[in-house]
Amino acid sequence: MKELVPAPVLTADQAEAADLIREWFFHLNTQIFVLCGYAGTGKTFLVDYIVRDLGLVAGESAAFVAPTGKAASVLIRAGTPAGTVHSLIYTREEDIEVNEDGEIVSERFLRFVKKDKLPKDIRLIVVDETSMVSDEVLKDLLSFGVKCLFCGDPAQLPPVGGTNTLLSMPVITLKQIVRQEEHNPIVLLSEQIRAGKKPSYGRFGANVQVLPRAAFDEDIRREAFMGADQIIVGANRTRNFINREMRSFLSVPEECLLPTENEKLICTLNDWSKPLDKDGNFHLVNGIIGTCRSVREGEDGLGMFDFRPDFLPDTVYDIPFDAGIFQSGQYLHPYGAKACRLVNGRLVSENNLAALRTARVKREDTVCRFEFAYAVTCHKAQGSEYDRVVVIDESRYFENAKEWLYTAVTRAKKQLLIVR
């Protein structure tokens, strides 16, 4: 006899949202439904439930997408097939130059071209982390005429240099904390912050603590930083200081300016010409965090390494990077600059005409930008989740201080330390 699976128990506002989404999907002509939800309200659970309730299959008739690879990886780790918005609606076109041996010599330009159509089986597009979607991409997404369920947290930071237009006009906002999260100290702290209250000092359960800055001495910092999956800060000077301190905690010699084996780095420049996985769903873009291996120093302020993103099993080999930021504190190569790999293995810039005249170029490749990522800014961390987080509360530097602190705190899933 087949065992009966009990129906999921929805909160009152989840049930209301589910009814509204059903009505919209089956009976209304409007293309957009905006679902907002605060931390702990079970937004992800509801979306998974309603997609199945509509008779759709994630990864087939329902396409789950996010603005960035990191944000998409959160869905993937939760068991939902997902990709980026770009991988769903665009194709990449490259103009390349090939030598007489069939080797790629120059990647002259790369552009994204909107697809003519999407797979006919897709009946719904679910967009997570909606606040990070640009208006231009949104316009292209909607041009396919497929119904789109936009999801996000309206209490988070708006996109840098933009506005959170869609999330300011939700059909419904989930506010009721689900039973599993009622006593979660991270969720409780996030509620207080959203209400405009500064978290008080002390411990909240076994895994959450708010510590005064004066008590955060070197011994405590070492233990906290070494145990964190991510340190989140506000100011770049704080980020630089902590990254230097973390390298000292890891016993990296002070004179070793370039990254060493397995150091944690963040990409700071979009390079859509470099796929991170064999299927080309994710690319080396601004905000991708991972570790480097086989670091080699080139000429003209260049270096090369292999890079593995922290959310994929794949490694991208032989990435040329601007070494200037590590050596002198500033980038030396402009956007779109090329590094030339010579047949003899040397790496030089495209401007080094003397070297290029005397050697054969094996390949040109775009120079990428990376920085250390033991500490990152809150804006860079947005869209990601980490088990153990240390937040250096620098919300006072921002006009939207409440949103900054709320976003930083809600990056943590299991363990949180706030220093303020």
C-alpha cells in the first residue's frame, strides 16, 4: 500500500500567496507576478511548493534563474536546477582570429545576443534575487512573453547605482516567520534590524554573538576570522586591512605580494569570454569567489593562475590577471587589455612591442582582475549564503544603514558574529 505523504503546512500569508499565484498563472493575462519575502518567511519553500502545485517541473517547464552565478548556486545547493538569466536568454558571439595552425590568436570582441526564442516547454520563469536584475536585462527577459515570477527580499540593499523598481511594487509580501525559524536568532536579529533597532551586545543562542569593537582583540580576531566562511565589511580600507591580517594568520610571508597556492580571491571585473563550467552556464564575472592554484608571475605587471570557483567543481586554467593590484595597490591594465602568451611560455602585455617582435605569440587573452577575498564588502556578498559569517558593522558609512546591516546579517545561515 502506497504511503501517503502529508500535504505541506503553509503559513497564512504563504497560503494567500499560493492562491494569488495560481489565479495569476491560470487566469490572468499579466506577465509579471512579484513575490517578496523577508528572511525566515519561507519564500524559497513556497516557490518550490507552488511550482509543483502548478504542475510544472523545475529545470523543464519552469526555468529557475538568478542574476549571478553565486545566487544561482544557492538554488542549486538547495536541490533546484538553476542557471543565470544570461545563460537562459542570450547566446555569446565571439569574433576570433585563428593562425595557420588552427590556434586561437586573438579574441577581438564578445557580445551577448538575445535568443530568438526559448525552449517551447518553458511555461514559467522564476527569477530569484530580483533586486540585482538590471532594467535592460529585465526588458529582454520579458520580450519572450513567458510568465515571470519575480522573487526577492525588499529589505535588502538595492543594486549599486540602480533602484529596486520591481520589489517596490509586490503583489504580496511574506512577513510571517515560518515555524522552523521562529526561534532562529539570526532571523530574530534580522527582524530587529529591519524594524530599525541596533542589535544589543551579547549572545543569542549558541551560535550568534554581538561583540563590541573594543573587545575584538587580536586573539579573538584570529579565532573568529579563521573559523569564518566569509567576513563581510563596509569600507574598502577595512577590507584591505583584514585581508592582509588574514594572510599573516595563514603564515603567508609578508614579502609574498602575489597570491599563493589556494588563497581565496574574488573576481572584480566581468569577463564573459571565460566560462566556468563545461556547459557554459556560468562565467567569470564580478563577484565570483574561489581559490587559485599554480600562480605564475609574468612580465609587465601580469600574472597567471588556475582558478576554481567556490560553488563549482570545475577549474579554469591559465587565467591571466592584473598583478598590479597586489604589487602596488592599483590595477595597471585597462578594461579589455590583452595578455599575450608566447610560445616559450612567457606572459607579456600586448603593449610590449619589443617582446612581441622577437617571439611568436601563441595566444592573446583578456586580462582579468582579482583581489583577496577573505573579507568582502556587503555589496559583493549580496546574493550569497554562508554557514559561518563575521560581520564588521560599518553600516554607519551608508545612507541606507538599516538595509546594509540587514543584508550583511542575512548572509549567515548557521553561525554569526557581529562586531560593532
